[in-house]
Amino acid sequence: MWHHFIKKIAACDPDAFYPLRNLVAGPFDNLEDLPHIERLLRTAVLHDEIVMELTPHPHDPEMDEELTEEEQQAGGRAVIVAVGPVLTGYDFFTDRTGPPPPVPEIELSPALLETASQFANAGEGNVYFKAHVDYLKRLLGIVEQGGSVLLCK
């Protein structure tokens, strides 16, 4: 009997990773981080693959400047909605350099869309709102496929 192998993927956010990084690279000065490190390592070894999902930042309207004429002509501007740690040397993480992974076709409930809007500090049509919605869809897609998600923020 053939079993279809489904790759079990786990995702974590940067906050789940930082205690391990502190243990490996220093400074490690908080014994309360040991259970967090164990949880991340258990997550990694109990899955075929582990990926870092970057938590999007909220929109800051005070930092939002009008588009310049050049940006309008170019069709907009690049906006960095999330920043994460360098994973060099932590080879158990899947390399996700390059284009972002596809966003699964998942319909979010009105409550989840409202939550995304609150965390994004923005609504429909805003790049930060879209980043939060895509983040939720990617995480839910992993769970839907039998994987796990470890979020600590």
C-alpha cells in the first residue's frame, strides 16, 4: 500500500527564534528562555521543514508621505512591511530568499479580517492590511496541510 507523503511544514515567527539565537550567538542571560528554545527545537525536529514567517508591521500614518510625481509615474513605491533575522548558520530553516511564497486561496472570516485590520492599523486597499491578510492565509494554509505554527509575539 502506497502512502502519499505530505511534507509536514512548521512555521515560526522571529520572536520564537530569538531565544535560540541568543543561546547560540549570545548573550544568553535569561534562563526563562530555555522552555522557549526547547519548544522551537521540538517544532523543528517534528516536521520535515521549518520556515520563518515574518510578522508584518502596523501602518504608521504619520510616516506615510504623499507619493512623489516620479513614484506616481512609476506606479507606486516599494514598502517594507516586515523585517526578520538573518538565518545564516541555522540551516534547519528552509531558505526563503527570493520571491515571496504564494499566498493560499483561503477565505478569511469577517472576524479574522477585522483582526488583520486592527493589527495592520489599516483597512482594505492598504499594503499593510494586505500584508497582514496574506500572513494569516500563509499560516492557515500550513495548518490546513497538517503542519504547525509557533508564534510568540
